Amino acid sequence: GSFSNSVIVSSCLKEHTNALFIGTETGGNPTVLAGNAKEFELPNTRIRVEIPTKQFIMTDLKRNDGNGLIPTYKVENSIQDNIHHRDKPIEYVMKLIEERNRAGNQD
């Protein structure tokens, strides 16, 4: 799903580049992932469940705090922002780019 794939890409970028992350914490865990799920039906309730059978360790387990990847800059939309189709994280990205361009032009 998107949680796992998003956090895999994000954690690799964080680990191996100088990427900045802007927005909210990712879903999933950037340190350890579970996968290769097997589906079972519980005998009494007939409820179907998936249980992962493999664990994938992305980085040092000592760094696992149980959270998703925390952004460099936390920027969230409010409900009103969403209603008015405002994208505050993208606005913040544009602001950072403008500031860096201005700083670069002063050299």
C-alpha cells in the first residue's frame, strides 16, 4: 500500500541524500517494515485477517521510535485550507525556493 511505499522511498531519501521533507509525518515506519502477509480466516468468527510473515529492517533498529518519518518542516493544512483547495505544504516549498534563490543571487 501507499503507507509502506511512501515510507520506503522517504526513508531511503533521508538516509542517502540531503532531501528536505515538508508536510506531515508519513504513515508506516521508516526503520522496520512488515510484509509478505498471509491471509487466514478465524474459525469461530469467520473474520479474515492478514498476518505478516517477514520483517524488513531498513536502518539501525536502535533508531526505531515507533513513528513514521518526521518531516524537516512540519506544515499541515487545516480543514478550512482543504475546503478552499489551499496546499500549505506546497506554498511552503515555494517560499523556501524563493528564499534560496534570493540568497543565491546575493553572492
